[in-house]
Amino acid sequence: MATYHARITRLAASFVLFAGGFAAAATPPPMPPAPGLDELDRGLCLIVGDEDGTYALDVAKRSSLTIYVQVETEAQQQAIARRADEAGLLGTRITVGRGSFDRLHLGDGLVDLLLDAGQLRTAPARARLNRHEVLRVLRPGGTAFLGEPQALTAPALAGQDDWTHPYHGPDNNPLSADRTVAAPYLTKFLAEPYFCPMPEVTVTAGGRMFKAFGNRSAMALTTGMVDTLTAFSAYNGTVLWTRKLSPGFMLHRNTLIATPEVLYLADDTSCQRIDAATGKLIDEIVAPAKLVDGPVWKWMALDGGVLYALVGDEEPRAPGLQQPGGGSWGWWKAPDYRFGYGRTFLAIDPQSKQVLWHRTESDPIDSRSVCMAAGRIFAYGDGKFVAAIDARDGATLWKTTDRETLDAIGAHLPAQSPLNGFLSTAYAKCSADALYFAGPARGRLVALDARTGKLLWQDRRHGDYQLVLREDALYALGRTSASWKFDLLTGKPLAELEDCTRGNCTRATGTLDSIFSRGHHHAGTLRIELSGEGARAQRMPVMRPGCHDGVLASNGQLYWGPWMCACNLSLVGIISLAPAGDFDFEQPAKEAERLERAVETETAEVAPFPIDERDWPTYRADNTRRAGTPVTVAAAVRELWATGGADRRTDRRSVLRDAPQEPTAPVAAGGLVFISGTDGAVRALDTASGAPKWTAYTGGPVYYPPALWDGRLYVGSGDGYVHAFEAATGRPLWRFRAAPIERRIPVYGRLSSNWPVASGVLVDEGVVYAAAGIAQSDGTHVYALDAVSGGVKWQNNRSGRLALGDELRGVSVQGHLLLHDAKLHLAGGNVASPAIYDARNGDCLNLLAEGTLWKTKAPRGRDLSLVDGQVQCSASLLYAPREHVRSNYFGDLLLEAGRGDATVSATPKRIARRGADGNGEAWHVGPFAEPIALAVGENAALTAGKTAEGEYAVAALDLASGRTLWRQPLPGRPVSWGLAIDREGRVLVSLLDGRLVCYGTP
């Protein structure tokens, strides 16, 4: 079993031997500037061997890159993290981790730029990095500078596909040709925005993902995104650029096309050619007024280097909506709102802008019907004709006015609803052999011969199918009836796809081995696994596809989101999964590989640090999270000190900077207050003065505060480790890797393990409990560790996949831990909520019976509370926005705290104390419109939150009567449950902006 000291000694000795040949140099040569920044400003940079942080700070200064620094020793990690902290960059721009260079910490295909700082600085005679590892972490086109004459550039991976048109290609068949996307999957990145306006259109090419957002904003979080176009890195989710769109243009149509160099965006005036890398306008293509009856681009396709378009007259603006909490479905009022109809087809050379041919119909063409394959453009005029046009010259290949055919296609249906889908959805798809009509606006599924226009077959049951055309069959996913597999040319039903009904409005999409849609009854994502002649339904419950896009496959990855509504599953935002290969999702921990000790013996003595019942040593005071203390709160208080910004008494900078970091709730004992946060730092401050006592750095974001026990402090970090420190001094004692492997990915702007210890830690009777993971499909790992030695007492690596048949249902780590009745409870996401483990042996006690999981008001949430002897969940999940988004998909916001028989609860409507007999209310008041934190002392209930006047404040209420004892303004929004009361009655409040405020008597 390795120790920090032994590793440092060995590394130092090997460095002396290696460096002997360079001993003549008194100092290392001057550090050259970090290369590669002239061509790259945004993205992900990995720096290896930056011994003092100089390279990291240089890169941060000269670019907007997110930087991960990997070093080999604890001393290097702490020193670089401290420099980054002092610069206000830790946890946002710079993250520091340590480990052998044999394994680079970042996930596959994520890195834009890799720098070996040691080689760049000293140019040693031999390479330190395994070239296979370098190429593993680089994304295609990513560059590594390893001190060699030529930079190393990662090649494009064979078999990867782009999603160049809104429906993948001009044929409108949402089937990716990517040969590298295959189950099983691991999460590759999670990125903002969490939610978006409606509608949404996405295309990809050249390693970039382009998302256009419309003008229907249903929540306050998304109003700033209305009518915008944003480019993201398709490999790591970095925002590359953003530009505004034509206001109110109804963009849910085929008028966005991606290529590696140029993005084509058409609207009500022109087709803009935009530089894909920078977002700058190259030029515009305007339809010649003499050829068309209006300037509006209705449909567009790029095939063989020729740009094809349907152009027509002016349209009414799509009605906008800025209604936080409201619905988003009213933007189409059929049949009054007729968008997307045009008469003139154009074929254009996009370089010269020359019109190669044009064609005008006497009857308007519905752009939802236009698709293209095998050199033919297909078009439908409502109830008048269906035509095939030769893409070479615009000549008619065939045109049918056959009454039977037109009657089969039928009139448009008023189907705009969450159940049926969007009337703006393209309802025609084609291949070289057939043309298919189906979708929300259709009454039946109809197939025509693509060569002649003759009616091939029709399915009269209904037409609201989402179609995916594959070589073996036509897959039709129904919402109001069954899903089917049809013969492509005869329509013969080959199989009913059991349990494959799609959920609500989301469209179906496909890869070579799967079809994806939204799961029925809010069950996340439906994946239909296609193998041989069979089709098996598999649930992926942690996230659901976006309404318009569904699941996209490109660049060897799968993409979800963001969403338009607050269907709060375990994960929201832009989610990317990549193939996991033969990864073992349930691999057990081997103590010798996972545990590192910084002291020579397992029972090293620690400095005395007395803790008693008056202290607040853990999240919400105790392991049942009741947030109660026997300490008396003063009848009047004032602000004693605050961190962050300028200190108002001494005008000195605080230890907690004004960086955009979210702190944890505070804990307090032994005259110190401890706090951590998303920067990964653990800080100890003097409770009386706020003066910093010590700071230690983990390698990832911390979501829940440290826990204290027997002179030791424990913290669970986003680096995938449980860390143990000496509480009095911050001296490291040990760390245990709860993550199965070292693998960091971007998680909403920060770098985190795929398996962060996001539950925080809970310590009881010499045992440290912790849970690691994000999405249950990646695996969830729960541990009981010896609090002194860090040794494993038990582990459960299987609860992420409590599968029933082919359903990947199980526990996600989506909140904190609570111990009650010898059972360990975990906020477990939207499947097992809460998750329950036997604290003695780690057995998961959740029973996933059929029909019990997908309720309209499932008890989801990151907060656990013990209410009437039962553990309940509330609030949103861990990775949702911190603002409480109201939704019927999770429980109401509930805060409950107490001690003994005194129980106080807070909701947005009232704060109340329960009656003495446990029933009714002894009193209730309503001083806060949004309570955010709650605590109960010997004589008072404390609450912090937003007042009815829109200000933030903390108040003390007399526990006997509910009368306000005092109220103090807060300089910012409190952290959820961010209250603590120390043994002297001082009130500590952590704020979302990173500050910590202390109130008490002088």
C-alpha cells in the first residue's frame, strides 16, 4: 500500500538520478510561452508536469481555455492550487489533480490542447508520456506539444458521422451512419444550458454542434437565450460562440445546415453563410426577387455541393412568450398560422451565388413535406399533388394528382399538443425506393413509390408515428397506439414492438444498433436495442431527449438536451454519452489500489479537537439532518464578520474571493468554522473573527460540507476521492478513491470525475459513509470506510443497475446521505428516491416493482428530511439549476428542522411549528416568500431566504410563539441549507456568491 511520503521519496530519488546529466546548469532554462494558443482560445487544455503552476497561469492569462493540471506529488498539487486560488481561477478555469502520468486523468477524446510542461521547459532526452494515452485523451484534431520538433495532432476517427441537417440529412430520415456509436455508454460531458427556449434545432459538423433557439421562453432561466444561435464543441461542450437570430422567425424547419467550414442559416430575408469556427458572417445569399414571390426561405438542403431551397412569401411572426412557469405550446395555431409554404425551388452554387435552375409551382408547397434522396426532390401541395423533381435541372420526374393517393395522405390534423407532438415537424421521409408520410399532422401512415409516385401501401390505424428508415425495415414508433416494424415496400407488419411506445412529443432517432425516443410515462429515454431479428426495449431513466431534437448521434457520441420544460429527471442540460467498450461498471475497489495514506501508520495520533452536543459538526448538525442544536440564540445580534469582497472593518481581501464559486453549508466545532465549495478547497476559519486558520485543496468540486469526528475532518470531492485531514491543522491523513478509475469530464463548466463523491460524507461510530457517481448508468459506488485508517469495511458497486429485465434502472448520486434506523439513505435521483442501504453490510434495500417508479409526483430531490419517522425527498436534483424550478415532476420545496419534540417546517407559504402532540400547528408565520435554510436552537428557529420584499435576510423566531426576535439583511442569496449555529450561539450563513457571514453578540 503506497503512502504519500514513500511516493515522494521514490520520485525525488529518481529525479536526482535522471537530472544528474543536467547538474551543470545552476537554474532551469527560461520557460518558453505555452504553445498552441494563437489558434485556440476556448476549449479544454491538459497540462502535465507543471511543477509550480507557471504554465497553467500563462495559459489562463492568454486564453479562455479550461485547464486541468496533472502533477505527481501532493506538494505540487497544493502549491499550484494555492496559486490558482489566489488568482481567483481555482475550480473554474484551473483544476489540479495528482497521479502517475501512466494514466492521464481526462476522459477519452476530450482535450483540445495538451502540453507537457516538463518537456517544454527542459527538453529531456526521453519522452515521459505514453503516446497511446496522449492520443486517447485528445479529441480528433486536438494537438499535443511534447517538446518534440513537431506537434502531435490526433487523427479523425474512421466511421464517425455528422448530423448536418435538422433530420440528419436531406432525406429527413433521422438515422445516423456513425459506425462507432454502440452500447454500452459512459457519460462524456454535461454542459449548460440546463433549459432552453422553444423551438430548438440542432446540427453538427467538424466537431462542432450548432443549436438554434426560438422565441418561446417558458421559464425565467431561458429568456436571455431567445432567438439565439450557439456553437458548442461537440467533444467537450465548450461554448464557442453565440449570435442573434432574426427575431420571431419560426425556425423549426429545414433551414440550418452544417459543414466543417461553413454553417448555412436561412431566415426571412436570406441564407447566411457563417464561419463555423468563429461565428462571423462570411456572406449572404438572397433569392432573386424576379424569380420568387417572397424573400422567406422555407426549406433548404445541401447535396453534392449544391444548395437547394424552397423560397416563398412573407410569413406572420411566430407569437412569442415570456412567461416563467408557463406552457410553450401555443405558438402554432392551426390552421390560421401557415408557415413554411412556398412556390419556388432554387438550385444555387453557394460559392458564386449563381442560380443553377429554378422552378415555380402554381400551388403552394408545404415545406414539411419536402425531402431529398437519390437525386430526387419530393414535394407535396396540400390535397393537390405529390411530385418528384430532378435535382440536376429541376425537371419533373413524376407528378401525381391521383385521388386515392391524395385522400390517403389526407388533410392536416390539429395535433399540436404534448401527447401528439409539433405540427411544424417534417412529415415526409424518403429513400431511393419510397416516400413515406407520417407524423403529428397525419391521420395515417402512407408509402409511395419513389420512382413512380404510385401508392404502395397505407396503415389506416393512425398516422402519428415517428419513423426511422433502416435497411431491414421501417420502424414506426407510436404514441397513442402500438409501435410497429413494417416491411419497407409492402407495409406488411413484421413485428409489434412490445413496450416500445414513445413518450409524448419527442421524435425518434436512430443509430446502427439502436432507436431512441422518449420513454413512456416520463420514463427518461427509451432505447430500442436492435439485434438480429429482435428488438428489445431498454430504459435509460436519468435523462430524456429534448422535444424537437430527440437523441442525436454524431462524432462517435450521443447527445441529449437541453429541454424546454422542467421535467426534472436526474440530469438536465446538454448531455453526451460515448461508447464504454468493455468497461466494468460494477468493478469492486481493491484497497491496495485505492487507498493512499499520508502518514506512516494507520493509527497516527491527531491533535486534540473536542466536539460535543453544542457543536454543528456535520451537514445540518447531525446524521439525521434535523438541523437542531441545544444552543441558545441571542435575542439581538449584529454582523460580526463576513468573508468575500472588501472587509468593511480592515479593508483587507478575504480568504474567500469574489470568484464565481458556490460554497457548501458551514459546519462548526472547536472554535473553527469549516466550509468547502465548488473550487475544491477546504477552509478553516476562526469562528470569533473570521480569520483563516488553514486551507487544503482537493482536486474537484465539493457539494456538501465536511464532517468532523474524533479530531479528524472528512470531505467527499468531485475528484472521486474521500479525503481525511487533521481537523486542527489541515494535515492530510489519507485519501480513498471511490471512483473505479481516474476519469475527469466537464460537468456544467467544471472538471469532475465521472464518479464524484457528490453525496458528501457521513461519519458514525468510526465509519465514514460515502457514495460516488453521477448517472446510475455509469455505475454507483457506495462505501463504508474505517474512519481512522481509511480501509474498506463494505462496498456496494451494484446499486446503479437494479435492473428489471432490460431496464437500466437504479440509484444515481443526486444528493446527500442521511442515517436513520440503521439504514443509510441517499438522494438517489428519479428512480430510487431515496435509495436505502443496510448500514451494517451495504445491501441495497430498494425494490423496483413494476409500475411503481414513474409517478407524476415522484419523490425526487437532493434534500432528505426525516418527517414523522419517514425519510422524504424534496427540492430539485443535485445538477439542476440552484433556483427552485416549480414542476409537478418532483416534490414541493420543503424545509424541516427540529430537536426533541420541537419541529419547525418552512415552505414558500408559511413557517410553522408543529403542535406539542405532533398534530396541528402551535403557530405559523409568513415572513419569507422563499425560505432557503432552516435551523432550530434551544429558544429560536432560524430561517434564511428571500423576503416578501424581494430582499435576502436571516431571521430568528421565538420557538414558543413564532414572534420575530430579530431580522438581519443578507448581502446575497443563501446556499440551500446554508445555516449553522456554533456552540457560542453565533449564526453562520454561507451565500451563493461565495461569502460566509457571521452574526452574534459582540
